[in-house]
Amino acid sequence: MTPKHPRDVTRRAFVETTAAATAALALPPQAPSIARGAPKTLRIALIGCGGRGTGAAKDCLTSSENVELVALGDLFPDHLTRCRENLATMATEDPTLKPKIKVNDSQCFTGFDAYRKVLETNADLVLLATPPAFRARHLAAAIDAGKHVFMEKPVAVDPQGVHAVLASAELATQKSLALVAGTQRRHDAGYRAAMERIHSGAIGDLVAAEVYWNQGGLWMKPREPAWSDVEWQIRNWLYFTWLSGDHIVEQHIHNIDVANWAFGAHPVKAIAVGGRQRRTDPAYGHIFDHFAVEFEYPNGARLRSMCRQQDGTASRVGERFVGTRGTSDGHSVIEGAASWSWDPQAPKVNPYVQEHADLVASIRAGRPLNEGRQVAESTLTAIMGREAAYTGQQVTWDELLNCPLDLVPTDVQFGPMPVPPVAMPGQTGLTRSWRSA
Amino acid sequence: MATKLTLALLFAAWAQSAAGQAAARLVPFRDSIAPTLVTFEMIPVPGGTVTLDSPTGPRVVVVAPFWIGKTEVTWDEYDVWVYRLDLAAAAPGGSDSADATARPSRPYGAPDRGFGHHGYPALAMTYAAARAYCAWLSAKTGRHYGLPTDAQWTRALELGLGTDTALSGDRRDALAWHAGNAANQPHAVASKRADALGLYDLLGNVAEWVTIPDGAPVVRGGSWADPVARVGPRTRAAPTSAWNETDPQFPKSRWWLADAPFVGFRIVLLTP
């Protein structure tokens, strides 16, 4: 991860090769392992049993034959209870899933160490869907335990976490473990078709791009008297940078990841503005509610990024790429010398299911996908944008990778935890650490 | 069957006569959602009979006089409910205890898809959400708003289209946004021509939630996403799981449809 990027061309070729390999894997009827008969049962476990985690379990069970959900872990007993109720509903709504849900009481765990107990079960594949703060540690423990992994995005909230994820990704490769991330656009047929064309020059050389995630506000759980500071913050994890990374990292990473995919690289520096203008009540922690970032890629091309969570404001979620010979929205249209559009009548494939189909097929084919580096780089790109806005400085990739910024306490327990001040450009620095809080 | 039909026709004649006597009261009116400045218009529809398709053949249904929204419900109206703009000092985040009515969850994403907002039809809401909006609006205004029945919607359409039931291609283009003229998105309400009743966009733009006789929901009229042949008086579509396939949560949202940006609704009222 040097700023000069002599490997960018190679990496671009790698991205295309990987995409082609995955596309081939996405055709189960032709897969030799299936031709020989039913594949060996793959046992899955879920760590982080909220709505997205439960949805990810459903997506995984739906994606493939001979997969079984065997264990659950969550910090909160009430989350785990609700998840089990929802799994019962799921089995009723879709009888094909019923035989795939085999969770016994003895395989359900709660508390901060629930993930360790889940990793001690005989699960082959774990789905990591807790708030992002815990991802890097859970991933390291999962790879250490020899588990294949699906992990939700973002995969870290600070450079320390990104370093850890990169190390885990490397170790996963050495141990032939699969590692797929919840950046589902990478598994969306429209995006893949457009990216294939962009990478083969359909819009010429990429000179600029724009990415957006502008929407209204999200859910918030009013504080209950029994909750400690830490419990309140974790139950409202969106609104605390140490837990979510702020909304540019938590949500806008989807679009930033598409840009990195198109460029086949990550940006080398960023400048940004941002603030907390509308969502100012302390109930919403200390994160910003808008950012605008200019990222610069190694070839000098600039990516303009805008994200906002403000009720009643104009919405836009998407991407746009500008090349020397045309433009594209990255997933359905190319305008210019090589015009193209995605056939709206094409069969719809749910990318949230496809990412699991690709993951499971790669495990069974003995060619495990590993998206660890690409999602770690997209996570750090979003963090770079956030920090450029928080600090008011130009932030470079190398500077960020080597700074002491360290937001997640080593040992999180329920108890007091003050809310950090809202970042103040010109005053906030990259030296923030939970150790000095 | 024959007796039932005769009775229905007799009742219809009575209903039409009653409606005639009440004709003086059958005038358009404008309602508002206090304390905001958002208003909407309701258009009277005389009572009568309609013939609906049913599994056992055509069925004659008597429709009492009613009022129907001049346009599809817009985001301007729907936002008041979703974002609690009617509550002067709303608590942050607004738990449902802030008022007695359940309100939609905050969507992870933009339900309007960036198509346009002010003056555009609200869309991608579930049938349950559309019904809950009506319940909230009723409590808010003191008038009993609801979703149209299949028969009411049909009655409004038949009177609106008049005798030209063939609905030529040119007329469809003049009245309706469909896949052939909408450029892949819905448009501001009332930006096509009004029908004979003064209603806009019954056909096309967003398909509209109605309740069929067995109580199940369907959408009527076709939408901006449908080919012109599917934007017509007989088009009905029942909701399917594909309409919320890519909501990545489980349980999936009770309020929003991740994959149905072509669904909206309009409201009706029996007594102003």
C-alpha cells in the first residue's frame, strides 16, 4: 500500500480475473462438485443477530443447497430472543428454509464474549454482522479459528482496524479460507456488466467520478434509564464514530467501493467539508450529518463524494463515471462511443443472496473468494474522507495508515463512557485515541 | 344470480336517485393537514354500479357516492406523516409514544429514488402503510379517509374516461405516464391531462393500492414502469414477494417496498 501504486495495472487485471472466476462459479448446475452429487453440508453461524444479521442468515440459507444455520451469538439477550422468534417466522413463511434452521438452545450465546463461544462450535462459515467497531477483532478470531467468513461492511472504523483486517485477509489466503464482504454491488449483475465494460475501455480512460448517498435520517432508540453509557451507545451504534465510523463510513462506503472498483485502485488523498447541522440532539451522539469529499486517485483523476442524512432534503444514491469516450452510472447505462444499457427485462437476481451463492460456491470449488483487501481499502477510503472533514486538513493514504488514530477500546464492557465532542475542523486531529479519552 | 342482479340494479337506481338528491352537496373540496400548510383536493364521484371481473364471472357492484383524491397522494402529504411534521415539538427520533399513531420506520436509502419529491407521487409504500396513512389522516382531519375499494376506483375511472373506452394510443399518451413515455421514472402528479371527472393519473404514473372484495390488496391502473398495454382500465396487479425482495433486513420492512418504486395510492372519502 505505497502511494506510487506500480501494481495498479496488475490489480486491475486481478479484479477482472476474479470477477470472471466468480461469474463462472455463480452457475451451480455446471459446477463439478454438484454434478457429482449433493455437496457436503456447510454449517453456518451468525454473530450479530439484528435485522441485517438475521437477513444475512436468510440470504445465505436461500443462496445454496445443503447449508444449515447452527449457532447464534449476540451481545444482548433481547436481540437473540427476537432473532430466534424471527427465525421461526422465517421457517413458517418459507418452508424450504425450515429444515436449514437447526439452532439449539445450547448453541445460542450472549455477552461480549458470545463470538468466542460461537467460534468454538462446529460451524464452517460465520456471518459477522455486529456494529463495525467489533468487526476487525471478530474477523481475526474467526480466521484464527479456521472459519470461512461473510462480514458486513464497513469492516473497521479506524486505521488500526483496517491494519487488522488486512492481516486477517492475508492469513485467510494462507489458510484457504473464504472471506466475502457485504458490499453487495460487487455481486450485482448490472454492476458487474457495466464494470466489465468500463474496465475494458468502453468509456475510455476514467478522468472523474461522482458518488452520492443523500437521504433522510435513520432510526434512533431513546435512552432507557437502565442503560449504561456503553449500552446506550451500542444500541444506538449509528451515532458514535467508534462504533459505526460515522455515516460516510457506515453507509456511503457502498458507493465509494464502486468507485474504487471502477478505478481499480484506492485514492491517495482527500480534502473534505462536513458538519452536524440538522441532527444536533445529543440523542444522536456526535457524528456528522453531511460530508462532501474530493478524493484523488493515483492517476490524478478526482472522485467527488457527497453524503447526507437530513430529513426533508433532496435524495440521491448512486455513482457516475466520466471517461474520455463516454460516461456511465456504473450499473445500467453507458453513454458515448460504446453505448450500452442493462436490459430491464433481464431476470432479477438479488445481490444480497448472490453474494452468499458466490461465497458458498467458491468454498465448495476449493477456490475461496477473498474480498478482504478490497473492502479494507474501501473502508479506509471512507475513513480518509471522514478524517479530512473532521480535521479540516488534506489527509493522505499513507499518513492515515501510519497515524495513531485509535477509536475502539481494547476491552469494551458495560459502564460509563463519555460521548466524544463533535469533531471541529482545524482543531480535531489524527491523534485521537480511546486511551487518552 | 339473476335475482341478485335485479336487486343490485334496483338498489343502484335508488342509490343514483339518492345521489341526485344530494347533488348539491357533491362538490369538490380542499382539505388540509394542520398545522402544516399542506393541502389536497377531493373530487366527488356520483354513485352507480360497476361490473367487476370475478372468478365466477362478471359481478355487478353498487357504489355509493364518494369523493376521491384529485391526484395520487404526494410526498408533500406523505412526508407530514413519515417525518412527523404535524408535531410541533417532536421528540428526537420520535418514538411512537409521541402520538397515538404508528409511523413508518426510517428507510435505509431514499424511497423517492431521487426521481423527484415536491409534487411527485409518494411511492414504494406497503398496502399496510397506505392504510395506516389513511387512519392517521382521518384522526388528523376528523374525516374518514380510506383507500378506494376496487369498485370505487373502477367507478371513478369509468366516469373519468366517459364513452371512449377503446382508449386509443394517443389518448393514453395524453392521460398517462407509462414505460413508453415516462423516461423510466414517475412524474409530478397532474402533469398529464385530467379526465372527464377532473382526476389525474388514474392510469399510469404510480399504480394505486385498492382493496378487492375479499379484502386483499391489488394495484390498479398500471404505472410508469409498465408497457402502455398494461396501463389500462382492467389492469390489476397483486403484490408479490419480488416487490420487497432486496430489503436486506429480516423481518423485511412493514412500511417500505425495496423493489416497487412503481406503487402509490390515492384516498377516498364517503362523507366530507
